[in-house]
Amino acid sequence: ADNAKLMPTPKHPRVVFMGDSITENWVNRSGDFFTAGRIGRGISGQTTPQMLVRFRQDVIDLHPVVVHIMAGTNDIAGNTGPMTPEETQGNIKSMVELAHAHGIRVILASVPPADKFPWKPDVEVADKVVAMNAWLKAYAARSGCVYADYWSALKGDGLGMREGLSSDHVHPTAAGYQVMAPVAEAAIKRALAL
């Protein structure tokens, strides 16, 4: 229904933000970041296979110039069952390839820093996030995508988020999204210039 209501924004290139709750919350806590042409398509709890299933309706069919893909947190958590890093990477590759096949430029976002998942306290998190981000950065470079490094911008002294930037070790606060905004702006600018 939200997709059907979208109006053209001829003076503003369309950028779709595909993701999970971190993306979904960004729309509500971003202040003035989601201006004309920027479309939030985050759904809380989703994993990469779920995002891949809705990629056509929530990205391709909206004809954006750029898609910003932030995914992986819930894969690491095992929200839809155990997943290997290779399975996550395959789903991300498929989204990138679909975007490129339709002339959509891609921003691959790092998984934000997290040192524990409150809803899955038994999952070892931080090192898996670091490893996934290393892969995302390398894959972005070899596949012609822009890499948006939110992890470095948000990270504290350890491998979790800096004090005050997260409400629960995973989800950014409004202050966290303020730190993310310039990283996103720079990534969008680079993607539009490709």
C-alpha cells in the first residue's frame, strides 16, 4: 500500500533504503534525513532471505536511482533459523545483481556494531559482525558498489556501539542516527556520481 502511494519526485533522485529494524527505525528517528525521494523499506526482524523475496516490489518496481542495503544483523542472530555467513553473502550478492541488472546503483552498508543481542543472549556477536563487514567492504569494491561504513562511525572502545548511540547494544538512538547521516549522505553522493 505504501508503494502504491508514492508520488514522483522529479527534482530528487529516488533512493530506497532496504533493511531491517535499524532501517525501519531510521525513518522515525532521523529528523530531516528522509527528504523527498528517500524511501524507507525496513521491516523489523527481517533476514536477508526475506529481503531478497521482497526486493522486486520494494526496490526494483519503485525504479530508484540508488538502493541502500543494510542487512545481516538478524542473519547473525538466526531470526529465521541458523545461517552461515556464505548464505547471507549469497543473498546480498543476489540483491546486488538484481539491482545492477535493472540499472540501480548500490550502497552496501556495514552491519552496525553490536556486542550482544538482547533477544538472543547466547549468540556470539561482535566477531561475526567484524567478519561480515570485512566481506561487505571487499565485495563492494569488486562489484562496483559504494560501501557505507557505519561500523567505524558508531563503534566505541570495544566492538559495541559507543555509549549513548544505542538503546540496547543493537538499535541506534536518535543520536546514533545523527552520526550515521553524514556517512549515508557521502555514500549517496558517491553512488549518484557512478
